[in-house]
Amino acid sequence: MALTSQSLFFAPSPAGPSRRARGRAVTMCAAASHNPQPRNIPFAVSSSTPKSESKDSKNTLALGSAIAAAASGAFLIASSGGFGGGPGGPLGGGGGGGGAGGGGGGGRGFWSRIFSAGAANADEKSSGDWDPHGLPANITVPLSKLSGLKRYKLSELKFFDRAAPAGGGATEAGPEDSFFEMVTLQPGGVYTKSQLLKELETLVSCGMFERVDLEGKAKPDGTLGLTVSFTESVWSAAKQFKCINVGLMAQSGQADFDQDMTEREKMDYLRKQERDYQQRVRGAMPCILPETVRGEVLAMMKKQEKVSARMLQKIRDHVQKWYHNEGFVCAQVVNFGNLNTSEVVCEVVEGDITKVEYQFQDKLGNFVEGNTQIPIIDRELPQQLRPGHIFNIGAGKQALKNINSLALFSNIEVNPRPDETKEGGIVVEIKLKELEPKSAEASIQPGGTVSFEHRNIYGLNRSIVGSVTSSNLLNPQDDLSFKLEYVHPYLDGVDDRNKNRTFKTSCFNTRKLSPVFVAGPNMEEAPPVWVDRVGFKANITESFTRQSKFTYGLVVEEVTTRDETNSICTHGSRAMPSGGLSMDGPPTTLSGTGVDRMAFLQANITRDNTEFVNGAVIGDRCIFQLDQGLGIGSKNPLFNRHQLTLTKFINLNKQEKGVGKSLPAVLVLHGHYAGCVGDLPSYDAFTLGGPYSVRGYGMGELGASRNVLEVASEVRIPLKNTYVYGFAEHGTDLGSSKDVKGNPTEFFRRVGRGSSYGLGVKLGLQMRGMETSSWMKQLTSSSRQGRHGHVLHLFFTRLCLQPSIRGTVDPYPAAVPTALRACAHLAKAASGRLIHALVLTRPGLAWDEVVATALLDMYAKCGLIASPRKVFDEMPVRDLVVWNALLAGYARHGLPEHALALAVKMRGLGVSPDLVTWNATISGFAMAGDDTMASDLVGAMQEDGFQPDVVTWTSLVSGSVLNFQYGRARALFRQMVAGGARVLPSSATVSSVLPAFGTVGDIKHGKEVHGYAVVTGVERELTVGSALVDMYAKSGLVHEAHHLFDKMSERSTVTWNSMIFGLANSGHCQEAVGLFNRMPREGAKPDHLTFTALLTVCSYGGMVEVGKVLYRGMREEYGIEPRLEHYACMVHLLGRAGMLDEAYDFIKAMPVEPDCFVWGALLGACRSHGNIELAELAASRVRTVEPGNAVSYVLLSGALASSTTFSRLKG
């Protein structure tokens, strides 16, 4: 009796790529040899299947084939809760199939074979020796005639398909043939006879072929050519297709005949196998494969009269492609059954999750006991990542995002691995590295922030966070701000997943610029009004979904309005035509005193079901906010402020979500209403105008009112991965501007009378109104112009306004690197830390390489070298730019050995250094004065294939000048000009070498460099011009320096300082002070070096009163805090004029401890004026501050020698 069904098995792939897929992540190879064959089945080692088994045994032969690596290969996905984090683990990896024959035993589970590399039947090609075949050339050799003691090298491999067209012979099959991947042998490989026979055995038993032969051909060079000829297996036509999930079932196997069985017993055994298989099909779980894909497979089957092995390969690939595209990366086709019937059955292991495991790791990756309670993490898992579901990469990414939102871990990994206890099951393994539960940080220069955090209290994600910020923490004034916050999540218990309520309470003190008291367009800017709020807040947030929530609570606060001088401001003011200020503006507070106190209830409901479809927001968002005054506080304020915002994002062309699919066309409908009943202080009035109201105007430019209504529509049409935007909008105050106390709208003469219409079109990236693009243009333009202070002003102003934004795209990803570069230029570490804190609140920013690199560079340039290393260590991915940024930081701060060690480590990890790497390392040693090591590195650089460029040579020149090796600097420069360096000096090189001539008075050669600068045109550059002024001034050629100074079209503070120092050193004291008086008129700002030069000028010029005025103006007018050198200059100024007592009183009044230079200045003055008593006091203080300083003895001795007391002692 003939069997009615047959089966084919797909087995795990071997290690190494096949010829067809070599070099790609997808591997298509033959069956793995580690799967044991069924017992007692005699495998034919001949060229074909024995005739006695050609019909029935064919039913049970396994089809060996490779399995595509999941999602085109294993990949990494990880998360960092800080600026990055450590490297993640694979979230998905290679797939696989069931074992060929016998279910694929070997004591290892199904996924164990899938997740590990299998071994090929034939070994990988060896690099060892091989043996000549020793046979006559060009003869055909059966495999059985080969020697079992030799290692044969294959030089040629051919495939012939015997199923040739009518009337023809066998057809040679090329690499494009799907059967080509079935053979693991490779040309150039070295194999033994047993390995070749094993390859034939696998091909014979795989079920793909009716007949297969392997023949060798002796080549003249001693190698062996191999020819594989085959006839493809074919089954009867099928009309139906069925797909089942056999993931947690025992894998099907080949028929296992006993050699002693009779023919009747074999037939009975096969019938039982058939019944068992049909029972297996009925008991299997249905697949999630959609009907559309099943229909596509049926269409493929109907195109051919019969079912062939090649067709089954195509069906397998088509089915697996759908699974992998949908994120089911562990799904694999493992078997085809019911062949030779009307219905083909496709067996799929879909990757059923059987268990979720949590593992905590320390910084070194060792497993430890975690502090966080498991239910806290388990709550964050999406349903699709729990047992009973199929593993999906999208669910893994969502789990990663959810767990990261807890802000408890520095590194998170989500890894699928095989379940050793359940065949075909998947264990989701989640590895976590916890952040330190307690942390504190301070940045004091003297302004900055002191913060502390105690997170994850009792392992329940409770936290206490506090921070204090001031422009001067040593002497805080009115700008002191603080926040102390306690967060208590899971009020209803961790195990109650139906409720998610969080209690939060905080004490706060904040300051923001009011948008109410601003001038209208084309008006003189009104003096700003700052709103300080200090108080207490307690609320409860109930989360319905991750985006929808309800918050309610109590706020008690004191509000103070202040002007630019930090004084309490009771009324707004505006500029008058006469230049004065009109102080009769609207009252800034409800009480009219500049200070309000009040208590009110606050509630906020957010319903948000938006989602990202191929990068665009689609869905609805509704926000309602209510503030209800309780009649408690100044003037018993009783009010009801309410706001409602509705935004709808409509997918116009119904674009489906999917990888590689285009952006949808979107219609955005937006409405916003805000109103107030009862008391309304001016600072809480609703404003019209600005990026989040009526675009085209600044914040509050159109008016301040009690009621606001805004409606807008916007069409977003996709165009080559971007959008064309068209919008129409209208905003109105509903005539309520006049009802605000003092009518700020009328007082500041705003335009539009509280109403505006807008219409426009734009091409490019959009962020809720065109204003963000304008804001970014301002930010970028200011950065390019070097106005770094303005960059930070724009950025932090935007940050202050950010909490009021509704329905907008986050504007910071593009702006953060620009702002961080501004912090680096200004060395403002405190501002950089604030931006870093912003980055930590946005995981997308924290993982961004550009942002992380900018953070690293900012900390390095601010001198905080430990911070960039921390940023570097916590980055999940580090490219060459990141390595170079940290390496340059080490070099810049005098740690060249660290830079070199980092470069060595970098190469050891497979990251090849580039020219920037070499230049940074060479620069570090050059700046440290180690010219030998710098030269050695130049040689190593050339051996590595890089030629020194102008940056390399400039680093060497700069390092020589910095370490007073002026001769070496001049020699290097001459070598460059003469062509020995193969590169010509740049403006940076010229400005670096000029101090080597001015400092030693080598003006002749300095003028030659000047001539080179004129010829090459770099003289006009600011750095070169400043260096030339400095060189001539230091050489005493003040007139030449002044001539160059006056000729410069642009001057920096360095240029002014060089000229002032030059005039001072040449005795032109009045001219130096006069030059300083020109600075404000020409827009130049003096720095601390300017005042050091001026006070020195006044000292040697005897201009005591002028010096006193400059000293006072330094702090009062320019905001520059005196340093020890300024105090020493003042003591020298007073002492030189004979005002010794005043000089001593000045020292006693100093806010800092005087150093040896301050006391030395007083001691020198005492020597000149013969004040022995004060000289002895000053000398004793010098010895106390610096015991080894012999100058004090010399000066005191001189004072005694010039005194009459010493004369009497001598007599």
C-alpha cells in the first residue's frame, strides 16, 4: 500500500556562508552534520538511492536546507539611561529549523541548534597543506577510488541538472540556482575522502533529489575537480496550502526502520507514522500567517503542474520573509508535510515565549542581586513579550523603551535565547545594570548648580531629588533658585496593574521671563519683567495609558515680579521718545505691590492616542487644564482659569505602517481655547503671538488677554522624505485684552488689536508652525558669527517656554549640539550641565551620537576631564569621531599619555585611527614639551600611511613656542616655507610662530614672517593681525604696532590687550588709557587681562586716581571680579605713590587671602620708601605664604640698607 503523504525537513544551517550568499548576513547552506541520523537506516554511498527504496523511503528523506538569519542577521539593541550606556545584547538573532531525521537530537534543544553555529558536513577549507592526487591527468575518478590517507584540494566545482530540456543533455547550473546553496564544498578547500563521502551522503538523504552523483576529475596540477549531477525531486500537484505552528511540539522525524522488519511490518509502521502525523497536524496551533500570504503561496503552487523541491524552497523563503518583516525574527519554516496529496502542510516554529528572566549586572558584567523589585520592571513589559505570545522585535524595542522610562538603569539588554527545557520555546532574557541609588553633583565657578538625588528607594522607584542654582553660590543673592521633589509611584501597589497612580510633592523656586510685558513689533524693546515663583506643590497623576493621564493637586506659591536689577517691579515700563522710561504701566501683580501669595487647585487631563506612522504623527490629542483659586492669599484671589486644546492628525492617504514605506499625507486640525473667570494677575494673562500661538510674531507681541481662541489647519504633503506644508490660522483675544488690569496690550502699543490671520506654505521639516525653523536659523546664525552668549540666551529662553508647548515636535535634537558648542567656547560648564540634564530627560537624545560627542567635547574644553570619560564609557555606540573627541580632550589638558593609551586601545578594538587621531596625539606631546615623543609619533604616523599635514606642523610649532623652545619653532617654520615639510604654513601656523620672534626681540626674522603673511593674504585674518600687533609691541616698535592695529578691520579683545600692553611697556601711559576709552565706543569688551595692563600702566605712570576709578569700574561697570593679580597691581599702584598705609588697609580689606605677589608688592614699596616696620611685616607674610621664597630677604635687606637704623648699626 502506497503512502498518501510525504515530508521534507529544514535543518539548521552550518557555520560559514555559502557560495551564493557569501559576504551577506543571510546564510543558505546544507544540512548540519551534528544532527544524528536515524538508527538502522542503511545510507547508500553510491550515486543514487537504491531502487527498492526509491518510492517509499523517499517519503521519509529529510530536506537539508539553510535557515535565513533573523531579520538579515543578528543585530544589537540596547539602552542607556544616561548619556549612552554600555553595549547592548542581541535582541533577535539567527533563526533555524527542526532537526533532519529523528527530530534533530544530540541532547540539545531546537533553538539551541538555531542560536548556535552548526557544523558543516564538509569541513571549512583549510589553510594547511594538501596532497597531490597522484593520478593520471584528466581522468574521471569515483569517490570510492580516492585514498583515505590524502587531503585533496578542490580547484573546480560544477553542477549539472539532468532534467534537461527535450532533446538535450544535462544543463550546467550556475550560482543563481537555489540548489547551488545545498553543497558546502568550496573551490580552494581541502577535504579528505571521508568528508567528500559524507557530503554525498547528506545530498542523497536530504530528499531534494531523485538522484545525485559526485564525480572527481584529476587535474594536471595535482588538484581535484568535482562534478555534482542531480535530478530534482517532484511530487504530485496540490490545490491547498495549510500552515501550522509546531513550536512547542516534538519535531517530526524520519521513518526509523529496524533491519529485521518484514515488508508487511514496514508497511504497518509507515501507516502508523501517517496516522501520527495527521494527529499532529490536527493538534497543532494555527499559524499567525495572514490569509493574503497564504493566497500568494497558493498562486505560486498553481503556476506549476507539480510540486517541486525548488518550489518548496521558494515557499519557505516567502513565508519566512513575511514573519521577519513583521518582526517575528525567531520564526522559521522547519518542515513540509502531506506531499503527494492535494494539501501541502507547512510546519513553522514561530518562537513561542515560555519564560521571562531578569538578570542584574554590576559595572563589570558580573551577575549580582538587584535592588529594584522585579514587579516594578515586569509592569513595563508589553503583553506581546509575555509567555504565551510569539517573540516580536517590536515588542522587545517597546520593552526597552518602557524600562528605560523608569530611569533606574544605565544599561538595558533584551535577549531571546532558546528554552533548554521546552523544544522550540524562547526565553526572554532581560539584563539590567542599575544606576547608583544615591548621587550628588556640584558645579561651582563660582556660579552653578549643586544637586543630589536618592533614587529607587526600597527598590520601588521612589526618589528624592534636590537642586540649588545661583550665579554665585558663595554669595547667593536674589537669583537663587532651588527645587526639592519627592516622587512616590504605585500608590495602589506594584501588583495592581489596573491602576497606576503616582504621588509627587515638591518645594520650588523658579524664574521665567514674562511674555506679557513686552513691546510690540517695530517698537523699542521694553524693560523685561521676570516672574519669580516660590512655593509648594502636591499632586497625584493617574496614568490610563503611556500617553493619557489625569493629574490633580494643590499649589501654594508666592509670586514676585522683578526688573533687570533684581528689584521688585510693581508696574510695567516702556521707553519714551526722550530716552527715559515711563513707569506708569500696568500693574505686574494682583496686589499691586509686586508680590502675590495664593493657593489654588490644579487639574490636567490628557487624552492622547497618537502614534508614529513611518515618522509622522497620526491620531488625536486632547488636553484640558484647570486652575481653581481658593480665595486664600493677597486680595483673596478667587478665580477659575481653564484651557482646552484639541489636535487631530488625519492620515489622508491611509498609508500603512511598515519598514521602508513612505510618509503619509497628513491633515492637521488644531483648536485652542483659554479663559479666566474672576481675579487674573497680569503675569498669568493669556498671550497671543509666538511660536505656540499665532506664528510670525514673538511671544506676547499681539496682546495679553483674559480669553484666547485659536484655530488652525495644516496640510503636510510628502515629497522625497520631507514635507511640503500649507497652513491657515486665526487667533483672537475675543475682545478681552482691555479687561486685563492696566491693559498691557494698549500700553505697549501692540499690533493687530489682539487678532491675526495667517496663511503660508513651506518646504522642509516642520515643527508646529514655521517658528521653530526660524528659531533654529537664529541659533545657527549666531553660532557661525561667534555670538555664543546669544546662542545660549536663545536656547534657554526656549527652554523656559517649553512647558507651555502643546502638540509640538521636540525642537531640541538639532539645537542641543549647537548650544553645547557655545558652552564649550565660553567654558560655561554650569550651562552645559543644565543642557546635559535636558538630554537625560529625552532617551532619544541620550542615545544620539552627535549629542553625546558634543557633550564629551564640551566637558573636555571646560576642563572637566572626568566627565567626558564618563560620557564616553556610557555611550552604547562609539564611532571614530567620539574616540577622537575624548582623545583630543586628553591632549588639550596635558594628559598626552592618556591620549596615547586611548589610541592604542582604540586600535585594539578594531577602530582604525585617522589623521585627526594622529594629530591630536602629536599635539598633546608637543604641548607638553616632549618634542622627542612628538617626533617619534610623526614617524609612526608616516609608517601608518598618513603624511603630516599643516595641522601636524602647526601643533609642533605651537608646542615649541608654548615651551619656550623658540629656536626650534623658528626652524620648523622655515622648513615649512622652504618646502621641506611638503605643506605651506597656514594662518594658524603664522599666528603660532610670531611670539617666537617678539619675545626674544628677533624683529628681523619676525618681519620676514610678516612679509610672508602679506604675500599669502593671511595678514587680514584676525588671529594673524593680533599676533603681529603683539610681536611689534613686545619688540618696542609701538608705532608699527599701532599702525597695524588701526589698519585692522576687526579686532578681538586679545588685539586690544596686546596694544595696551605694548603702550604700557613703552611708557605711553596716557595713550594706553586713551586706547581703553575707545573700546566701548567700538563695541569691544575688556577682560581681566585688559585691567591688569591698565592698572600696571597707572602704577608706572603715577596715575593713582585713574587707577582707582578703573579698579572700581572693573567690577561695577563691566562685572569682572578682581583676581589676585589685580589686587597686586593696586598694592603696587598705592605703594609706588608712597601711600603705604592705604596699601596695607587695601590688603586687609581683600575678600581673598593675599598671595606672595601681593605682599611682595607692599614689601617692594616699603623698600623704596624706607618703611622698615611695615617691610618686616610684609616680609614675614611672604615667608608664611611661600617659605622658600628668598626674594623677601633680599627686599627686606635692601630696605634696611637704605634706612638710618641700618646706618647706625653699621657704625
